[in-house]
Amino acid sequence: MKDNIHPKYVPALITCACGAVYDTRSTHGDFSVDVCAACHPFYTGRMKLVDTQGRIERFRRKYGTKSEPTA
């Protein structure tokens, strides 16, 4: 391989919104993700509504559906 043309491949911590932490390697270093294999509906078999940037509220306002009551 040629010298000095490949990016650095450093250890990285990947942190999910659910709290899961993965220790791996990456060219970008540490970063966080919204959904991982521990909480993704496809892998867990449970349906989970993921709200990204208020899309659900915007949909409810547009089509007039009421939001769920909070206790």
C-alpha cells in the first residue's frame, strides 16, 4: 500500500439514544446515533414510533388528528 494516503482508523465509541454504547473503530472518531440494533424495531420485533425533528406533530397539525393524552 502507498504511504500517507489512507485515513487514520482510530478507536471510537458509538452512543445510541437508548443508552447502548458500542466500542469499535472508525475514521470519524466518537459519534452518536438515534437508533441501533438494540432498539431498532426490525431487530427487536416491537413497533416503536421514532419522532425525528417534530415530524409526528407536524403530521397531526396538518391532518387534524389529536395528540395522545399525557398523564
